[in-house]
Amino acid sequence: MRFPLSIDRPVICAIMKLEQPYVIEWIAWHKLHGFDLMIADNCLAGPQTAVLSALRDAGWIQLVDWRHDRSQPQRRAYSHLYWRALLQGYRYLGFLDADEFLEPLDGPPWSGAELVRSLLRRRGVRSVAFRWANFGSDGREAYDDELVTVRFPRRGRHDASTARWKKAFARVSSCLPKALRSPTLFMAHPHGFPIGQRRTLVDGITLDRHQAAMPMEWKLGWIRHYAVKSRQELLSKHARGGGFTPASEAPSLEEYIASRDQNDILEPLDDAAIEALRAKVAEIVRSLDPAILEQTRPLFEQHK
């Protein structure tokens, strides 16, 4: 255990299940932004475990085996990852999914970790959150191996209902009192930490004041959220279910599409960002065995 909490570089934690087609891009994106990455592997069958193990061995991620947990594992995995980050001495951590990409909107390129760190260093601030910007299918029906952040350039409006959802980062020390009271289940949901509203910033505004401000345009940053992708990918995702919500409470496929397949505004990445991202992806790819790369295709492609 490392004390005091001495690692100033924020760590992003995630739990993944059959995300092998997308994880290299997700890692490349957040490494460019300056984050450390910790992934819980919840793949019960399929090639994701081999891919994540290779990425761990190449030094890109920390990997936690979470394949034993088969029923809504996300909450328990998040608690475990929190304790792991604490014991390793991380000062700041956040939770994202494999279809979520943090992006600052007001600052230099690839400055996500610095944005998180600067907000959490503010006096009295214990947690910071960023709202979803939902990027839709752009009418695509089938998978292809272009980068997700390039394939889907259209997003929803800032006042869409799902733009109210957020993902958060926190000071590790600020979660400790509640974590000690409920060590395995203190994360009540995947969208925020058990921290008071007046101690939480959402896009730079304290949460107790932010409810009325929700329809505002994004200001400091957002979470690029690619929940839908092509119809072929969405059908595959919907079939395997979620990691936090029981199947009886999950939205139907039609409800999911209606709330997240938003294509109102064209917002492509700029050429410089695409070039940097492709270069980082290529660096990661070069560090992996070709046999592992063969396993990064979706299962519906591998079974052809």
C-alpha cells in the first residue's frame, strides 16, 4: 500500500465484456489524454481475455480478473477497482465504459487528465462529472473496422434527455468513509460517486445548482458516448445485456434506440486528432502479437 496517495495521474477504471473490437481505440484515446487504465475482465466466453492479457503484458493497462461474477457485476467490480486504486496510491479515479471517451472542450488537445486533476484540486471539490454527448448510428447497418470515433460523426443535442446522464471522477480519499461502511457495494450506480451535491462539479457547476442548468451547452468537457454504433453491433450488444441493471429493468431495443441513436448535429473529429489517434492505435498494435490482433474482431465476424 502506498501512502500518502502519491500518484497524481488519474486512473480510469472500467469493466468490460466482449469489448475486444473496441478496446485498443479506447486505450489509445485515454492514453493520449494522460490517464492510467485499470480494466476488470468480465468475459465469460470469447477472445476478450486473451486480448486484455496481451495489452496488460505490453504495459498498456492493469488487468483484474472478474470473470467469476456473472450477475450484474458492475457495482461489485467498481468497488474492487476503487480499493485497488486506493492501495496503489492513486489520488484520483473515474469510471467509464468502453463506449465512452472523455474529451475536454476548452483547453489544449489531449488534456483530459489535466482537466480532471485541475478541477479536483479546487478547494472544496470532491468529485467532477461530465455529461454524455450521444453519438448515433449515422444510419449505418453493418460493422466495419474503422475507428468508432471516426465512423460515427453525428451526435445529439445538448438538451436531449440522455444528455443529462454523466460520468464522474473523484478524489479517492473522499470516497473512503462510505467505502469503509460498505466495502463491496458502496457504488450505488455507475454514473457518480457517493459524494454530496455541493462537493460535486458537473461541467464546472456544483451539482446542487446544476439541475436547472442541464439544458445548457457543454462547457469544459463531455463524454463522447457511442452506445449504438451500427445496427449489427447494437443487436449484438443488446443480446448480451448490461452489467448493472437487471434484464427486467433494462430498456427494450426500441427504447434504447429511441433514447440514444441521436444524429442531429455533425461533429467529426478534426484531422489532427484523427492523425494522433491513428498513430497511438498503431503503436499499440505494434506491441501485440498478430495472433492476438486476429482475436480483436467481433464474434459475429469471427464466426463467419
